[in-house]
Amino acid sequence: MKDEIQIKEDRPNKRESLLSGNDVLQQVTDNLYCGVLIVGQDRKIRFANSIAARMLGLPMEEVVGSDFIYQLQLGKVIEIEVLHEDGLMNTLEAQPTKTELSGEGSYQVTLQDITERKHIENMLHENQTLFHTILESAAIGISVNTYE
């Protein structure tokens, strides 16, 4: 009987289990290459990993509890632009999925920094425009051949 009582005394209470669960969640998501947010139905950010905070350009304390101001739609990836305090503008891709946190229906939002990709796409578009301008204004005919 004494062993049984000892086992019950060693079990953590529900709150301690929840806290350790949040610690595990933080540790796991901080080792990802993407940002992770949990956004409640009221649009409040309930959880953020350190990558998400860095992508948003804010300290963790300012991210959790703040409003997620962008419109989320399941199955739809959105692009958001974030202005950092240093003046740099970053473009993030946000993809929401359904999840549940503490019994509340929520969104899990995965963030990817696509700033460099957008920069390369813009450069490619500028180069294509320049190439077409040169071709159209050339005084002589230009032929492009491929050899196999």
C-alpha cells in the first residue's frame, strides 16, 4: 500500500504536465528551419517559436499575445511583408492548418522566409523585360538556335 501512495505522490499534477509539454513543444519547434505560430480563433497568437519571432522582427514577449493581423484561410498560402526595426522589408509565406490547443480550435501557421526568392524573381523579371526590349528594338533580325 505504501508503494502505491508513493507512486501517486511522484506523479506531476496536470498543470506541471502542461508546462513541461509546452517546454517540449518550444524545444522541438525551435530546432526547425521554419517559423511556427499557433493562432486562436480570436486571432491572438498563443504560441511562437524563436524562428517565427526572428522572422517577424520582434522579441518573443511581443509576439505571444499579440494579434495576427493577416487573413487566414485553410488550404491557402499567403504572402506577408514585414518591416523590421532596421528598415529591412522581409517577405514571408504563411500556410495555416487546423490544430487544437488546450481544447480550443486554432490555426497552426508555418512561416517560411521567401525574401531572397522574391528578390531573385524580381531580378529575373527585370532581365526578361530588358531582353525583350533589346530584341524588339534591334535594327537587324536575331535568330536563336539550339543544337542537340
